[in-house]
Amino acid sequence: MDALLTTRPHRSRGPLSFPALLFLALFALPAAPLAAQQMNHGAMGDSTGWRMPPGGPNMAMMMALFRGFLPDVAPFLPAPMRAVESLPEALGPEVLELADGDTLRLEAMVLKRELDGRLIKVYGFNGQSPGPTLRVAQNASITVEFTNHIDFATTLRWHGVRVDNQYDGVPGQTQSPVQVGDSYTAEIRFPDAGVYWYHPHQRAHIAQDLGLYGSILVESPDPDYYGPANHEEVLILDDVLLDDRGSLPWGFEAPTHALMGRFGNLLLVNGEPGFRRTVKRGDVVRMFITNASNTRPFNLSLESGPMKLVAGDMSRFEREVWVNNAVIAPGQRYVLEARFGEEGEFALTNRITTVDHMLGTFVHEVDTLGIFTVSSDRTDEDHGDAFQILRSNPEVAAEFEALRAHLDRAPDKELHLSLRINSLPVPIMRMLEADTLYYPPLEFNDPMPMMNWLTTGLGVTWVIHEPDPEAERGDLGPASGWRFTQGDMVKIRVFNSPDSRHPMSHPMHLHGQRFVVLAQDGVPMDNLVWRDTVLIPLASTVDLLVEMANPGNWMFNCQIPEHLGSGMSMSFSVEPAGAQ
């Protein structure tokens, strides 16, 4: 069951011990740091220069090992000419009910917000960060008038929504970036019920991380599409990276944190560090959850007991199931339900196991994302009996039954995910070599913040390539020339190769189409759901069956924006049926 993601470790040895790493790193240090790395690049934004990332107990040693090294791009912080105190206060996301034919005006802007005692600059839409939550009916169409008032050109994507190709928001492929001060109009139709989100696709590693995103709920006309509930909560998860001075600068010309993506050290729900809701005893709460973080997977659980898994990215599951936890990767969405039968306080938590590569240890951590306070008052309408029933969705199962016939046939296309090193400081190369003794199948934290920070999209290239055992690693490039016809059902096998320097899990996102995960590591999935984003653990293979229903030129990419900004994408085309 893919909410309880199955993973297999690549190698059985534990992480390399600290003394060995220290020896290798010291042995590798050149007589003087590389000149290009020594420069304190002129800042973009109101930074005075680079600041080292905050870290854990090993940070002092890492700082000593990498003293004098800096990312090879300019540091960026937003709104250089505006004092943070002068900016409008960011509000939380409001719900906008949109009818068929309505016009939505979205203005991207710079705002301020207090987080963890620091007043920082953020991005948002219409004075809200995250932006407004949109509620629309399935098959509704709206006009979107987007105006850009952030620091650089950007585009707007409708993640998971099968839009017309010209509105897909991929700069240079489907549209030109919207320049600062300019506007852009799009016509967006919402063909599938489910949970979606909108976010930028130009310098997304900056703009998205600053809060430029929002949730979308597309509602089925079927009043019984979901079971009965007393409350609905829209939760969009994120994290931000802060030090004592506020937001840590981002790379401008290319992303920093290109190895693992930019992990934050403060977890957010709807733009705030934690949330609180009060419900009545016996209430059923339906949660629409989106992971908008740059790279962090969350492992969600509720102290009140098991949750009911109802739906994924683009549809309901074939049948509802009880889960104790749900792993949600960047870009993915889930619909989960819970019933609070007892009075008290119950935490929504992120329970993870982190890896300390320096000390060779595993650490269990529990982060509280929010608190549900259950009062002694009885629920106004008790849905307890209905909640205990795990509903089957025969119309969903019937749709997927024909797709299972593709399970045993050979794939039409194959892809490998790997990393190409362009140019990195020698100490990082040596430590990456040492780090290859163990890779966790999933990374829930950043075990090497200095190395990750110093590695930029200029120093490494993440590649989605077709298998080619004869090719040298440095010659591998993204798969190209893929052409399909509208109506094709294409089986694509994707292997997350462990045979590169610091391989890791990847949330892979397909634009414009939808797919099912037929199998992972040869094991058939027994409860299918339509998806647009799949988390592929290290050394795992997934078989995707893609319904090529939407004509145009589309992208398949890693949802981690630092990886996308380091080359991890490919394009393919779908020709209209009957086209000559």
C-alpha cells in the first residue's frame, strides 16, 4: 500500500564513522581553498554575503573542514530596497469559492511574517502566504489573471491539474516567464476531482520556498464522493531554513543544496509553525494534505489512533484502508480522515528516523505539526458508524481493472535517475566517496548540511536518462525524442540508480497526464490510485502506466526544485489523435 511506502536499503553496512570521515576529509584538503570558492560573491538582495547553514552537534567540525569554501553562486534575499517593517503583514490562506466562468486575480508580492521570533520577508499571493485556497467544481473553467510583483520573472503552475498545454507554466517550453510588473492570463479547467496546488516554476527553489503557493480543492458533483465528516481541514506542509538573522540566503544563478535539496529547520502548516483546532468529542475530520516543502518527506501520524486513507493525488483509492502513518513526498497529496472519540489533546506528528553520517548512528525524532483539542461537548452529528466502515469504490476499481492487464508486459520505455559530478571541491568529493558505504532509502533530514549547501547546480547535474551501459557517466544526458499519440497507454519503468555519488530518493512529477503505479520492485500494487507524483526510494524500480490523454509538449521532472534547477527533467510530446 503506497501510503505506507515500502523501501529497501541499498547496502547493509552502517554509515562511516566520524574518525574515518575526518581522516578522509583532512587527507583531501588542498593546500589552499579553490579561488572560485573563496570569493564572497556580491549579494543579490539585502544580504551582506553568504552565511553558513545552521547545523547539529557536528557543525563545528564541518565548519573547520570546509573553512574558506563558499557556494559558487551569488547569495539572494528578497526585496533588497525595502525594509522588512514597511512590508504588508502576511495573512493566512483564505478560502475562495470559484464558480464556472469566474475570474481569479492573483498578485504575487513580497510580505513580512514573524516566524520563531524573527521578522522575515516572504512571498505570497493577494497578501496571503500561502496564497488563497481555491475551491472549484469538477469540470469548472476559470480565467486566471496573474501579476508578478516579486523580485524576478516567474511562471505559475497548476500542479496535477491536466490543463491545456499552453498554460502548463514551464518557462521556455510552454510560455515565456512573466517579467516583474507584467501580467499573464490563463484559462484553467479542472477535469479531475481531488487535491491540487499552484506554485511557481521559475527559480522555484527560491519563490516556492518563500511561500508562493496555494491549495486547490476540486469537488466532485457526487455528494457521496467522500464519506460524511463534521469538519474539513486543508493543510499544506512546508519547512523553512532559518538562522539567528532570519532566512538563510538562496543561490541566485543556480540553487545551493543541490545534493539533497534545501531542508528547513522549522516545520510549517499553512505557513505557521504548528496549528491548533478545537473539535467536539465524536467529530470526524477530513484532512486535505499537500506537501509543499522543497525536499522534505513527512511521515504523518495522529496520536488519537489510526487514520483512514481515502484518496491520493488525483482520485480516490479503490478502497479505503486504515493506516497508522502516511509518507507524503514533496508535491504529493493525500485525503485522510480521523475520528476523535475521546476528550483531550491529540498531536499530528512527523515521526522519522534520521541518520548521522558523522557518528554512524540512527536517531528517532518526533515533530509536532499541530494539535487537535477535543472538547467534552458531544458532536452535533455523530458519523461514528459510517466512519468505521471502510468503503470500496467499485467505479474506481472497474476503471483500474483493465489497467492491470499491463502488469506483466514489457515496458515501452525505461529511465534511470542518476547524478553527474561537474566540479566540486576536493574535500566534498572525498567525503562523498566515504559516504557511499551507506545510503538510506529515504532521507527525512539533511545529514550533511555544509556539503549540501556548498554544492550548487553548477557543480552537479541530476540526470533522467535512458539506460546505456556503454556510456560514460559524464556523457549521459536527459532522455529525448519521446513521442506518443493521444490515447496511448504507455508503460514506463523508472530505476533510481544507487551507482552515483550520493544517490537519494526522488519525488518524480509528470506534467499534463496521469498515471498509476502498477508495481514497485516487482511487487504489484493492490490498491490503485491516479497519481501525478511518485516517490521513488533509492535502488527501487517503479512501473508506471501513463494515460497519454492530453496533447502537447510536457515535462517529467524531480519535484525537488534544487534538483530541477540542476537539470533533473526531460520533455516528451503527445500528438493529437488523428494528427498526420
